[in-house]
Amino acid sequence: MTGDVDDTDTAAEPETDPDAEDAADVDWQMAPDSDAEFETDAELRETLREVAEDVRGESSESKQVAAMLYRVSDLYDPDEDTSPEEIYLNMRHIMNIKAQGGIER
């Protein structure tokens, strides 16, 4: 049969995500400072913190979501010095530790 393609002998190349590879090389403690400015917003900050308290439960997952919401609320707190990059890298570090089963000593 003409036009039929038999690709059973072709091995598929594994897909790699260059962003994931680059992200793996980033030291989470060396997060770059963000140029983004977040205006002080007491109402938004308090709403995020209230939601964090509502979702915080007994499971480690709910505690992680609550911690993330609380960290995001820090963006709107004039007394806190953080950036979206720092929050992302910190949360990624926490998730990596969880995936590994805890901090290895």
C-alpha cells in the first residue's frame, strides 16, 4: 500500500521542558528582586489572610495552601519585603521537600 506509514520501529524522543530544567538550576534562596510594585491594600491583605485561616485544616496540603495565601498577602503589607519570585521559589522549595519525603539530615 502506498502512502501508509509504519512508525512502529521509531522510538519516541522523550519531551523535555527547558523551563523546568532552568528552574531546577535556580537557587531558591537567591530569588531575584522584583521590579513590580504592589500598593498597600489592607482590605485585600486581610481578605487573603482570612481565606488562609478558613482553608487551613489538619492536612499538610491545606496547611501549604494557607501558607501560600498568607505569603501572597505579604505583597500588600507595607511592613513586609517580598516579591512574587521569592514567594514562588519558597513555595517550590517547600513542595520539593514534601515530594522527597521531608528534609534529609
